[in-house]
Amino acid sequence: MKLLTKSTLLIATLSLFLFFIMGIIFFQVLKNMSKADLDRELFDLKEIVEGHIGNYRDNPIIALPGIDSLSIQALDVHEESREVFGDTLMFDLKESQYKTYRYIQFYSKKGGAGYQVKIYKSTNPTDYLVERVTLMMTLMVILFLAGIFILNRFIFANLWGDFFRTIEKLKQFETSKEPVVLGEQDIQEFEELRQALERMTRRLANDYKELKEYTDHTTHELQTPLAVIKSKSELLIQSDRLGAEEMKCLEAINTSVNQLSRLNSTLALLTRIENRQFTEKGKIDLSALLEQHLDLMEEHINLRNIRVLKQFHKEPLVLLMDQGLADLLIGNLLKNAIVHNVDGGSIVLETRPGKLIMRNDGPPLTFSQEELFTRFVKDTKRTGNFGLGLSLVKKVCETYNFIIEYTFDNQQHTFTVSFIP
Amino acid sequence: MQILIVEDEASLMESMVSYLALEGFKCEKASDYHTAVCVLDKHDYICMLIDLNLPGGDGLELVKLARENQSESGIIIISARNSIEQRVEGLEAGADDYLVKPFHLSELVARVHSVARRTRMKGGEVLSFGVISVMPEEHSCFVNNKQVDLTRKELDMLMFLMSNRNRVVTKESIADYLWGEYGGAYGSYDFVYTHLKNLRRKLQEAGCPDYVENIYGIGYKFSLDKSS
């Protein structure tokens, strides 16, 4: 959820809740006040009516101003009690509907006779007033809320503008590029954020540079002594004075040093991919690339009598990526399909729109599926490889947000690469 | 048969000089940029081997300079740096080939021969060994003047062995030379054996004596002596 949406929602819910409570209280207070007002009026009328009782015997005093209705009953039994206020409904003949009235009931003595008097007053005018005032208030609240929304937006753009610009710049930041430089900001917290970010990105860019140099140097520094060992052992092999035993030793040295140099260059490659040092982008036709690599591996495929079935979709699958990384991806997947195949097995290469599916026969994994793409995980029975091929594949996929999935079914390993996430 | 080697690692330089000497090459040595510039015109080199990381200067600059001075010489860059961009940069500077350290000396010799062939003889010559003659330009091979049908890989393998005649070449070096990075990637070098077996069979069927000698399982030696 966006910051603006979130804050607007929060303000809306909170103020609605507040206004609701306040509205109820206000409404009640207003109602009570108008009722008290009405009661006071009725009380005043009582004095007037009391003065007239007896003059108009058994006749309602309608002519008195301010009284909507009046009933006077002569009582045989004398009752002394206080006046009582109450609400009642009465049928209005003019408008033919029930209306609410407030009344005061009291007893009066005049000339030895007792009367029960009820003075009625319509609540209509006060209700109307309360209604109007409430309506006005609601309208004000709505207007106020609208104002808050607009104000909120305005304040937002003003207050958080720098913050959003900072986010935009951070998004564009890449470790391989320059550290982020943001302009000075007048809000103290944002200024602190800016300083922290600049310090951090500077550090990141610096670390990256150092790591890159370190990898470069390590590779170089390791390759040179390796080259020396390799060349010296090769020279030694040429000697006529060596017997079978010495040659065996030399062969072991030779094999190990070759492995070591391959390991070194592969690890350097992994680091380079991780560091996003492959940034060239070119159009790669996947089926052409597959054919090219199959050509290179023809001997290995033939040696193990592996059948290759190609099911290429008629639409060519074109990828936008670094040529070197594309070679790594396809090369390692194919190599994997050949190495972990069985003699006389098969490889199925299928392209679909946005997808490459590679199947190969082979015995099940000797380790768990989750470890398949991790470094140095390999079939323990096999020697000579390091289990780095698939982690290279994974790294390439990560670089371009490709999704690679693995399944094993029916003695067949299936790798699916989805190029469009 | 002069070769210029520009390399700052003394041991590696020595190995290269010794191995190339076995092939009959004489080497001029330079261990830094300035020495290299000084001896650049000293001889008419067949081939120049230049390391990119040099004390006193950039190897790429040296490649450019060498290309200006000796247009007839082959130039091979030998470098520990192995990225496509660096290869392209090296080749654009005027190098004919790019060899990544650590390399096999036998591979170096084969590349020197092949670069020398391309630049000196314009590729039009015939390589011969015993009763075998190979015309690299036409991709054809003859035994006793009769054409033998070889695949591209078999022909490359034959030429590699011929370049390293009388030397022991390891299985790894054959694999790396012929299959590049796929050579060592399979953990077994059986395919080298299979290929060599096919090559030997084809040559022998054409009436060629078996020049290949198996050396203690470490590799092979291609020589006329064996047949005698």
C-alpha cells in the first residue's frame, strides 16, 4: 500500500469514528437542550393556565397563545401532587398522521374543585431545528473531510517529495556504478537518511570495486603459479630418463593441476556473474545456439550413443542477453544432460514460446533436489567434476530473472527454463 | 626461426623457451615492457608471445606496437585474463590468437605453428610427416599421395600431433586443444582415446605405419622412431 493511500485511509477512518461519536453526543445534547427549553415553556404556560381555570369550565383553553392542545378534567377526588412532564403521540387531523407532543400534567384547585390539567405542545418546530442543525453539521463534516484529503495530498507532495526522489535514485543504484549522490534536504530526518544512504552506497560501491579487484588479482596470481607447475610437468614428461613410476607421479600431478586450474577459472567466472560483470546485451536465437553447442559436443554425444531429439517451436525463441552468459547457460545444461545420461540414452530439447525444456535419461539423484543448484554438490561416484555447472546455470538465470525448475519423473531428468517471468 | 617471448614470470618463460627449443625455435626473451620495445626490431620473428600484465607498461600497447613494426609476424597473447571482452580487445589490437594461462606447452607449440602458417606461408603449404602429408588450407590429408577421409576433429588432432612430433602430449592437452572448455569438463578423457583410435585406424588402413606411441597412460608420442 502506498504511503499516501495508507495515511489517507487512516485519517478517514479515525476522523469518521471521531465525528460519529461527536455527532451522537452533539445530537443528544441538542435534543436534551430543546426538550428542557420546551419544558420551561410548558411550565410558564402552566402559570397562565392556572389563572384561567374556573373561568372556562370544562372548556379547553385553545385561544391561549403557545398552547397546541389543552385538557382540563374536573376531579372528584382531590389529589395533591407535582407536575409531570411526558411525551405522547396525537393524531393530527389536518395532516392525518401521528405527531409527537410534549405535555405537562398538573393538578389545580379552584373554588373547592380539583382539576387535572394537561398542556400539550408540539415538538415539531424543535425537532425540525435539531434536524436542520444536524444536517448542517454533517455537511460541514463532509466538507471538512474533503478538505483534509486535499490538504493531505498537498502536504504529502511537499513534505515527502524529497523522500520519493531519494527512493527513485536508490532504485537506479547498481553496485557496479557510482555511489548515489542526493541533494541536501531541509527536513532533518531526511537529511540524516540521505547521509546514511550516501555513506552506505559509497561503501557498497567501494566494496564491490575491491571485491572485483580481489577476484581479478586472485585469479591472476593463482593462474601464474599454476601455469608454471603445468609447464614444468609437461617439460618433465619429455625427459627420457624417467621410468614408469615417475611418469605415474607426473600424471597425477598433471591431472590435479589441470583440475585445479579449471576450478579456479570456474570460481572466478561465478564471482564475475555474481558481480554482474556481464552487461552486454545481444539478440540470441536459442535454437541456433543449441545447434551450435550440440555441434561442439557431437563427439561426446556419439561416444555414449546418446540420441538427441529436437522439438523446436516454429517461432524462433530470441533472448536478449550477454553472449557469454548464453553460452554458459546452454553449454552447462547440455553438458549436464550428457554427463548424467546413460549409455544409449536420449536427450530431448524442446522450445516453446518463452520456454526451454531439456529432458535427459539418467539414474535418480544421489542427493536431495534442493541441493541440485548449490555449489560443490555432485554425484559421489563421479570424479573429475566439481558440481559447479548447475550453479553457473542458476547464477545466469538469476541475473536475468529466468526461472529454472527441475523435476525427475520416469527415469528422466527435466529442466525447464522460463525466460519470461 | 626466432620467437619473441614477453613474459614477466621467469619460471614460465624458462619452460616456454625450453619447450620451444625442443621444436627448434630460438627465443628472444623480454621480461618487461621496455626490454620488449628494445628487442622488437632485433629479429624478423616468426611469432611473438606477449603477456598482457607486464611491468612497466600495458601488454595491449605492446601488441599494437608490434603489429605496426612487424606486420609479417604472428602475435599470440598469453594472459591469465579470460573474458570475452578481453579476448576481443586483444584480437582487435592486432593479435592473431589468445591463449589463456595456464596453458599446455604442446598447445602453445601447436598455436605457434598454426599462426606462423597463417601469417608466413599464407596457409598454402603442405605439412608432411613420414608418409603423411596434410594441406591445412584444403582440410585434406594424404597418405602415400592417396587421400584419406578424415573428419575435421581428426584432422585437427593429426595436425596437433604433427606440431608436437617426438614429444609426449598429454590427453588433457589434446582435449583442451580440440574441445576448448568442453575438453576437461566431462571428468574423463575417454573420448580422446576413442578419437585417436579412429584416427590411427583410418591412417593404418590407408597404409600408414602407426606413428603413435602410448606413454604410460599419461599421453601419446607421435614419432617416426616407433615404426622402425
